[in-house]
Amino acid sequence: MTKDLTKLWAGGMRRLIAIQNRATRTALREARSRASDAQAMWLAAQPAAEQAAGSASAPHANDAVPHAAPFIRTSAPARESRVGPRAAAWAAGEWHRAEHLAKGASRALAYGLYLPPDRPTADMPLVVMLHGCQQTMDSFAEGTRMNLLADRYGFAVVYPEQSMQAHPHQCWHWYDARQSAGGGEVTAIVSLVDTLAQEHGFDRSRVYLAGLSAGAGLASLLAMRAPGRFAAVALHSGPAFGEARSGVAALDVMRRGLHHDPVSLVQRELVGRKHPGMPALIVQGGGDAVVAPVNAEQLTTQFLHLNSLADADGVHQGVVSHEQEGDGYTIHDYTHDDGASVVRLCRVDALDHAWSGGDDAVPFHSSRGPDASAMIWDFFEAQRRGRVDDAVDDELMQGAG
């Protein structure tokens, strides 16, 4: 009898907890739906002179895209958000949440666009941020704190968001290039970038791409198939490219790295088609148990090859490489003779599967290591995309297998 009562009590408690959890999730969803109106407090101690310096860089416009008329946004009164990301993520600018439906797509792509205050959007750089599994646009903005840098240096940030309908854990299909999966996600993001550039007049020669984990995997696929849209890419804790074709194979690559030669996999993707190259920053934690560090070494080899700096036999002569050490991390640069960094690998010794130097109150972000967001913008700022015919991207997207 006692055992029966105990079981009855335990079962009742489980049902009660389940009801409470459902109520909590519902309340959170309703709160997040109101979060677009929650402007955060001002970036504390932001010097006016630094803001002016950030907007003083000369524009590098791509005349192939008509620019929207310049307009200025004024800052909202400082107030702390009670829902969604903390103030550090919201910064002082404006969030615009919307959905984008690419031509021929069956599902709209949700996204959040962050615009820094008091700046014209015409000729403004744009950074595309691709979150990892079990993340949202909000958590990625909060954890990376990229919007603070946007306020300081005057660039826009867009956060495409994978839906739970597309993947239950909100992972991008970086390993599945079919149009119904990763190939369709590539198409949707390219379409989103083109639309935002036309609407806001963003500088198409300064559109950059960064991703974490599965987001880094999709960023690699975008770098291969749509190089004309992006001036540089940053891959944080990302899997090596080209071998995985299924979820099981993807897990194997993440845990063990590629079984095939990294260069041959890039060549198989291109199948002789022309690629203009893609400057790349690769960041990897030495203690990552989700994506093995060997992936970063293989990605480095792949992007050296993509930028005509290496082949299957190794790094070409005339390529300058140098290494610098920081507190618990090393940076290895591969540059041209002129000193411009083309491929940069940052190894963070004790970092696990997390964004380096981020907000460690947010899952998959760590205060350990250098500030990856600052490092990424420092790398991006020096890169410009020369005029590339969109037909090159169209050929790569349509012809790749």
C-alpha cells in the first residue's frame, strides 16, 4: 500500500512539473514575441570620439547594386530589456525582426537585423551571423556581443535563424547540400543578403560571414557556393568541409575529422569551376570535445587551397606565414608578400565547444580566451570583395552536387 501511494504521489508530481514547464515555455514564447520593442541601455562609457572614428572609414561601394537613399536613425531612450537578450546584446541601436521568403522556397527564413544608431545605412558593412545548434538569434547576439562592436565601428548585423520545423535542434544542414536542406538554406541566405543590400544600401563589397559550429559548417558551404556575396568568412568551432553527406557522417567528421584529403574534397566540390577565393579566419578550442581540433587544421588547408596558397603537396612558395602567442592562445597567419592576411588560424588552448571571449552566462559561449567577436571584426575590416559577377555564384550554387 505504501509503495502504491508513493508511486501515485511521484506520478502526480511529474505531471505537475510537466504542466509548469509547459506554462513556462508558453510565457517565454509570448515574452520573446514582445522583445523586438525592448531597446537596451546605452553602451556605457562609449566615447563620442570613438563613434566618430568608426564612421570615418571611406566607403567601397559596388556600383552593381543601386544604393538606397541615405537616412539617419536616432537613438532610443536608454532602457533595460526585461525579456530577450541582456543589454550587452541589444546595445543602443535598433532590432528589426522579420521573415524572408526566397524565390521558390517552401519555408520563410526568420531573421533579426541589428542597425547601429545615428548612422546612415548607405555604404554600411554587413556581418551575417549564423548560430549553432540549440541557439537562436537572441542567444547568439547576447553570447557573442557582436552588436556592441556594431555600435562602435558602424556596421549592421543580420542573424538568420533556423526554425525548429526545419530541424528539431535548430541545426543548419551544413552536411546535406540538397536543395531541400543545406542547399536551400544557402539559397535563402544569399537571397536575404541581396534583399537587405538593396533595401538599406549596404556596401556589397563589405558583406562578411561568420558562424559557430553548425553555423560555421553552413558558412563554409556558402563560401564555396556564393563567394561573390562575401568578402571574408570566420569559422568558429566548425567542421571540415566536403565529406559528410548525412547526419551520421557529420558526427563522424566532427569527432574525428576528415578521412579523405582536404584539398581533394574542395576540388570535388568545385569540379573545375572558377572560384575567386575567400579570406578566412578559423577559431578552434583545444579542449573541444564536440568538434575535434583536427577539423580546424583541415579547414585551414582547405581555405589555403581555395585562396590558391596551397595544393595537395603543401603551402606554396612565396606564401609568408608567422605565428604569435597570446595568453593561452596562438594565432598563425598566412599572408601574401604584401603582408595582407589571407588565412588566419587561432587556437585557444583550454577552450571547449564555445564562442571564445563571449558571455559565459549564455550556453555555448565562454569568457575563456580572446574576444572572438573583436578578432573577427579586426580580420573582416581589412577585407574587400572586388567586383564578382553574380553569375559565378549562380553557377557554383546550381552546378555543385
